[in-house]
Amino acid sequence: GGHNWEKKVSRSAQTRSGLTVLVTGAAGFVGTHVSIALKRRGDGILGLDNFNDYYDPQLKRARRKLLDRAGVFVVEGDINDSELLRKLFDVVAFTHVMHLAAQAGVRYAMQNPGSYVHSNIAGFVSLLEACKSATPQPAIVWASSSSVYGLNSKIPFSEKDRTDQPASLYAATKKAGEEIAHTYNHIYGLSITGLRFFTVYGPWGRPDMAYFFFTKDILKRRAITIYEAPDHGTIARDFTYIDDIVKGCLGALDTAKKSTGSGGKKKRAAQLRIFNLGNTSPVPVSELVSILEKLLKVKAKKKVLPMPRNGDVKFTHANISLAHKEFGYRPTTNLDTGLKKFVSWYQDYYSGSKKRVARAFSNI
Ligand code: NAD
């Protein structure tokens, strides 16, 4: 708290564009990129993140340094802390909330189910309660996930397809978020847009994701495990480059209509939208590995195992025509190009050389 804190908050939230955005999960992978992009174009930004240790907290602190340099202040706190949220909404009149805080990861849900309920369900409700009571009521854009399509076998996935067979607790909490969004839209007139991201990758990415730990393990000459699905051969993902996701987030934000409620009461029907943000070209994990081998100039030691029932689905593939129609979403980075950028960031960031680490920080 205190005077200095409020000064930092107000400076970070100062807007040239008229938009003022609260970004939750700002020290996360997607949150960092989105916050910096919004700040650069003149929006007022305030970050919120609890800096949990689900993965390397040092990477989150490094992202915070990056954000700090870009003029984005990140408040350390939990989205379940309603008193803190009230305070933030009192100090700043947010026009938008970009909600990216969540417990991510499919497999970890088997170890720590409670953290998914805490962040993805209780935390989302806590945030929506704060938005509902705020004046003005901000429009909300939040991250859902391609995992809501679950065991759906129809490809490509389009927004109208069934989402009633989540394969993991993570997916179930993301699906629950979509139901909760419907309710808050219906009762309180909140304008809410959900974005179903498809396997996002890139510089400053998440160490718990395959492309990231494969890179690490291949460089350390450690064996990597590739899972094989019984029918499709290897598992495939619609890998989507972070810059494309950022463009999609900005497009969704800029086309979000205002909420129509005020003081917790609904006035007119407000919008509720759901969009896929993917790349539309799934790549087998075996090909992901070959691209990495080529870029790293190291042959991977591979162990192939049958796919366990750990919450993963075999295949993801986005139909993105809805996001294209609504805000011109069109991904432009293929996996070769995107991984090249990731690998060069990775090699700089973990090089141990001052000069190269500085380059990792300047390349965003
Ligand atoms: P991330 O884990 O890097 O970022 C999430 C951030 O939220 C973290 O910095 C974490 O510290 C913070 N956080 C978690 N719980 C919190 C809480 N209760 N209060 C405050 N902060 C909290 O993940 P990401 O890859 O940047 O994902 C961003 C969003 O996109 C998440 O909602 C995720 O579920 C969703 N998503 C990501 C992908 C992907 O491939 N990266 C795919 C689909 C959906």
C-alpha cells in the first residue's frame, strides 16, 4: 500500500488511447506479451499476478523486469483477494479487463486439483464480482482453451461443436469458466469475450510445455519421451505463435462492446462471444522434434511410449473463421519460423553471457 504504490499504479494506468486495461496473469507467458503490446500502442495498463511457483519463479521475475522497462507495473496479488480487487477498481477506472491468470497445464491437475478450482473457478468468479460492481463496468476478455473440445472427434474444431467431454480437470475448469461467463453476462450485462487458445508457444514461454522442455532436454543430451496415440500415430497440436495470439487478443479487445450494466444491475443485453485462436495447421509431435533437432543441431534421444490417460487429447485443430470475420484474425507464423525465434531467445536467455542475456531482453 501507501503513496508510492498508488503513484506506480496511476503512472502505469495512464492512457493515451482512452483504453485502460487490467491484465491478470501479467507475469505469465501470454500476459507479458499482451501487456507490452497494449502499453506500446498507448493503452493504460495495470498488471496483477500472484507469482506462484507452478514453474520457475525466476522466469516470472525476469518477465516482470521486462514489463517494468516497458512501463507496466505488476501488482503482486491473487484474483481471489476481493478486497485488493476493490481497491484497484477504486483507484483506476478500467475500461477493459484482460483476464489471463489461471492454473494452466493439463497433467499437473492430477497432482494438484485444488489449484485449478482456486484460480480458474473461484478466482474467475471473484474477478467477475469485482467487474460487476465497478463503475464503469469493464468489458472482459479472457482466456479459455482449446482443451474444452476434449474428446470431440470432429476436426477442425469450431465454436459450435460440443464441449461436454473434457479430458482433464483443467479442461473442465475452463469449460466451467465459459458457463460462468454466460451467467454474468445474462444477469449483470457484462460484456465478455472468451478466447480458446490453441497451444501457444514462443520466446518467454512456459517451461512446462513440450516444445520448451524438449529444447532443454535435447541440449542437455537427455532422452525425451514421445507419446504415441493408438490410432493417429503421434499426437498432433495446432501450435500457435505468441505474436499471432497477441494480435487475436488485441482484436478481441478492440471489438468488445461496452458492458450495459451499472452498479451491479443489468440494463440491456450485452455481448457474450467465444472465439478459437489457433493456427489451423496441426503438426505431429514427431515433426516438432525434427524441427528442434535441426535448429539445435543436436540429434534427440527419443523414447516412444503409448499415450497414458493423463488428460492429453490426441489432436487439436482450430477453425478460425469466426475470429477472422469478427476482427480479421489471421495467423502468419508457421512452426519452423516460430520455433526459430523461440530457440534463439532460449539460447540467449540461458547462455550465461551478459551480452546475450541482454539481447534476450531486448527482443520483444
Ligand atoms: P502462465 O502460467 O504463464 O500465466 C498465468 C499467470 O497467472 C502466471 O504468471 C501465474 O502466476 C498467474 N496466476 C495464476 N493463478 C493466479 C491467481 N489465482 N491470482 C493471480 N495470478 C495468478 O500461462 P499462459 O500460457 O500465459 O496462459 C495464459 C492463459 O491462457 C491461461 O488462462 C491459460 O489457461 C490460457 N491458455 C494458454 C495456452 C497456452 O498454450 N499457453 C493454451 C490455452 C489456454
